[in-house]
Amino acid sequence: MLITQALANNFIKLDLSLHKFQKLTFDQQSVKLRQQDVVETSARMREHVISLIDSGGDEPLRTLHIKYFLAGWMIIANPHRVFENVHGEQEKSLMKVAESLITCYCRTCYELSEGTTWSTALEGIAKDLPGLMKNYINEFSKWVNEDVKKIAGRLVKRLEALKLAKLDADKQEVAAVRMRMMEDVEKELNILCGYEKFIRRMVRFTGGKRKIDCIDSASFRSGGAGRASGGPAT
């Protein structure tokens, strides 16, 4: 119990309650979630909670990488920075379960820091925590899988559009209208490539190397997407 209380108390000191976190600016949130003490303290508490939930080692729960877990705070606080489409069914489902999980998790940690035993918490405030953790993992993985497919397909289409626009501009001696069209496509491609970088980072949270290969192979078939800046920030 003393270990649980100490770890929970250290986590509470990080001040990661949703109410306070949402009051920070996006830049402040990004910096906070990357701080070494935040990552390490959160990781220790998360690992301890998982061991308490299933001392035998629940494999699905142990795929909950700490960065994957901390991404939930940003999903709730800044969905427009994380998602390309915040109104998508998969995105809305992920936002809902992320908020439920983090709210339950923070309340549980607070109770544990105050001296409540794990067995007591599990009968009350933490009774839904195991299920919420598994739901979050499932919803996050579904979202990543869907976005990998979208990015791979759309990069191919935009690359082709860019090639055609450039070719047409050359034939028409770079007409002003054609050039504007080409610039618009190029800007959108930059955004997509930036978003691809974000998805790559999210995929790594789940250890999905095969999914990264899916993006690479799609880009290769179209001549390579290259690297660009922009897109959602993390």
C-alpha cells in the first residue's frame, strides 16, 4: 500500500488533471507532456496500476505504451490538432473513451494518494478502469489503422495530381491559373506529408512497424512523397 500511495502521490504532483491541463496553451501542453519527469513518473504509475489490475500480466494492457497513454490528454484538450476530422465516427469514439479513461484514472490516483487501498478503489472509483484501459487501446489502434490507410491512399492521389499540374503548367508556358492550381495542390501535399509524420509517431506507440511499411510502399509506388513540414502537431 505504501508503494501504491507514494507512486500515486508523485503522479498527482504532476498536476495532470484534465481541468488544469485544458487551461494551458497548446505549446505549454506539448512541453509538459514531453518533460522527462512527467513521462517517467506517469510510466511508473501506469505500470503499477496495470500490475495491480492483473498480477498475472494482462498482455493487451501491457501494450499501453506511456506515450500512447499520454496522447489521450492531447486528444481531449486539442482534438483539432490531433485529428484531421474531429467529426469522424472513429475520432469521436476515441475522444469519448479517452476522456472517460483519463477522468477515471486521475480520480483513482487521487484516492490512492490519500491512502485508499487498491482493493477499496477497485470496488468504487476504479471499478471501470480495467475496461476503460482496454477500450482506449482498441479505439486508438482502430483510429491509427484507418488513418494509415487514408494517408497512404491520399498521398498517392495528391502526388499524381501534383505531377499532372506541373506537366500541364509546362505545356501551357506556366499560365497563371495553372500555376495557382499547382501551388494549391503542393500546399495540400505538404499538409498531408506533415500529417503522415504525425501518424508515423502514433503508429510507433503501438509498435506497428508493418503499418509504417504500408505508408512507405504506397509512397514508393508513386515516386516518393518526400518530406515536408506542417500538419498536426503533437
